[in-house]
Amino acid sequence: MVDKQNSAISTNGTFGPFLFARGSDDKTARLAALVVTPEGADPTDFCIMDQDIITPAKLANRFGRDFWRYDFELPVASDARYSFDSETYYVNTDLTHDFRIGFVSCNGQEYGDLDRPLADRNALWIDLGHEHEKRPFSLLLHGGDQIYADDVWECHPDIVAWQKMQKRQKLATDFTPDMHDGVLKFYLEHYLEIYGQPQISHMLARVPSLMMWDDHDIFDGWGSHKKWFHDSMVAKGMFDCAREAFCLMQLCTTPDELQRNILDRSGQSLGWRLDFPGFSVLAPDLRSERTPHRIIGDQGWKNLIATLDSIPKRNRILLMSSVPVIGPRLSLVEAILHLMPSAQKYEDDLRDQWQSRWHRKEWCRFLETLEEVANDRNLDITLLSGEIHVATRGTFETGGKTIHQLVASGISHTAPPVAFARVLGLLAWIGDNPLPGRPTKLKPLPGRFGTYCAARNYLTLDREDENWRANWHLENIGWTPDLDI
């Protein structure tokens, strides 16, 4: 049983291996594996196909631990495998014909995340492991909030004290080296604590991952708070620590030596793209350049448009937008909150969304960009999103093409009350079509009635021949019927 697999924490204090995809063709899959060892310990032999020994590169030394990356290739073969620490891991490398992809998001919750029994917290990870045993996944896409790091505000006494200061004091406070170490250590320890859970480490060692962060990988609402807050030295310093941890633990790289798949070589934006036989996976960074008045910065937009223009002909695009591109009409809610001072604490949650009145022009620009790619280049686009802790889907009709949006959230976050899903459904019923004549519409999952399903969930994508379909697994409900996309 998957829930009885050994933890990623071995007897010698080693974490990993955690596997990351680097693209593939019809002969070779390019991969990287992250391993974390006690400082000074010799890394264990890493062998591919029982033959070649791979020498790792040391990415970092932090707080008594060494972070190593093994770069390697596996053949496109039914028996592709690597060995580490006396265990052999088989990897489903063939993406040329029929294959299966998993999509997960929101791997935690804001309060009491690590207090839950693992069998409950990771129930859907256990189920995902069983699915992998039945029919192996070739990729595992992580759509945001891979960790919930909101407790970072309690990680150091000076950070705790800073929260109680007046605005003027906050703006005058430096982010000290001691605060930096406390924050960075918190992030790295939290990643290892989550990745090291046996139900999760089992999958991360066997299925190559692709990840893009969202706000909880930093802290709740990053980029949507007041401008002065984001301009403070403490908030900037905390973001820099979260960014270093994100690079190490989600991109398997360092901030100073970014991998080639990162679109912005300056590192201002950490969006990426990877190509596979017949499809490309693209993830714009919706957090690094975010402000209360924008979602993607100038550098992010420049690189997004350039990479969309260079997608190989006939490749389907799987575009991961951590916040859903198609969503309910939020301007009504924002208008109501504006009249209710006691409720304005929720403003940053609404500003996180593409549909916020503050982002409406940018939302239209994003939809128009997708429209141009779909129609002018005749490419199929599928949007993958998480963030909202419910499952739903939507469509964007343009030029005779249908762009599907699939939302799966979250794999371990507690499902919200059914009433919450019904309120969102009412807003979806009211509708919001930002581009005249090209409607966006939210729809129930196949076999369901409500627009939003308040159950923990994950998503699978299957390609058979040239046909793609999607299925959601809903906790305590089961599998949805096929959705052809």
C-alpha cells in the first residue's frame, strides 16, 4: 500500500530523490533529481539504467544541509529507471503515444496543516499513488500553493514584533541578516517537512514534476496587499527568501543560475516552458512581479508573448495559470465590500483574481493573447488552474475554437462549506463576458449539477492517439465521466 511507503527521510537524514522534468523528445527524457543531505555527507551513488553513475552538482549549503542536483537522461522505454540509496525507481518516460498526466494544487491549509493525521491530510495523495500503480503517470503538474507557508510570520521574534508596529515604524525597519536566516530556514524546513511525508515523497520520486508557485508558497495574498507593505524592506526580504526556497525546491535550480527553461534570463519573472512530443507545458509567473494593480509585470508579459509565438507547430498548449482565467463576476462583491469597512480585510483575496475590477484590462489582454494564439496559429490551448479550493471548469469560445479551463483545487486543503460553492455558483450564473462576442462561461463538471464542487480533488489528463480527455477525482464522490478537450 502506498501509505506504508518509507518516508523520504532516510536513516541517515537524507531527503529525496525528488524528480523534475526538463522536457523530452521521441528518444530521450531529460530529468533532474533533487537530494538533500546532512552537511558534509557524501551523496549516495545515483545510477541510471543499472549502468551509468551520475555525479551531482551542489546547489546550496544551508543550515546544516547540502542541496544536490543530479542532471540525467533516461531513454524513452518501458523499463526506464534510476537507482538511488539501494532503491530502484521506474519512470514512465514515453510521451510519444498514449500517456497520462496528473494535476494537483493547494497542498496544505492555512491553519493546523501539520496537525492533521497524515492518512487524512494525504488521503488523495494515497489515492493518486494507487492510480499510478494502475496506470503510471508520465508527468505531475503542481499548480500553486505547494506549501502553505503562512506561519512564516511566527518564525522569528523580530518578524512577530514587526507586525505590531505602526506603518511608519514598519517602513523604517531593516530586514536584518538574523531575520533573513530565520525566514529562509523556515521556508526550507517547511518544504522538506511536506515533501518528506511518505505519501507525497512516494510520488515525487517516481513521477517527474513541474511546479509553479502561488501566494501561499510566499504568504497569503503576496502582491495584493497595500503598495507600501510590499515596498517595505521586511516584506521584500521575506519575498527574496521565499524566492530562493522556490528556486531550490520547486524549480530544482538556484536564483543565480536559472535553468534554460526559465523564460526571463534576468530572473525578474520565473515563468517557464518545456516541450514534449505533441504538446508544450507553459507556466507564467503570476507572483514575482505582481502588485495591487497588475498580475504580470512588463518582463513577464514580454517573455510570455515571445514564448507563445515560438511554440512548435501543432503542439497543444497546457497553460498553468495559478489563479483561474475564467471565473465569476467579482466586481459586484468588491463593490459591496467597498461599502462595508469591516469586510475590507477580504479585499486582497479578491484582488488575487483575474476577474477583480483592478485587473480587468489585464484580464482582457490575457484572453486576447490566448485568442490570437488559438486562432492565428491554430493551436489548441487547455488552461489548468487551482487556488480556489473547489473543482470546476469553464470555456472560452473564440473564432470557432473552444479553450477549456480545468480547475482542480485542492489535493489536501479542506473543502469549503457547500454554501460557499453555491454563492460562487450564483456569481457564475450572473456571468461576466469581458470580450464582446467571445463568451467565457463556467460549467459544472461532467455528471455534476452545481458549477462548483466543494470536495477535495485532483485532475488527470489522458492522451490516446490525438484525443485528449480530462477526469476529476472527487473525494467521497469518485471519478467524473470523461470530458473531451
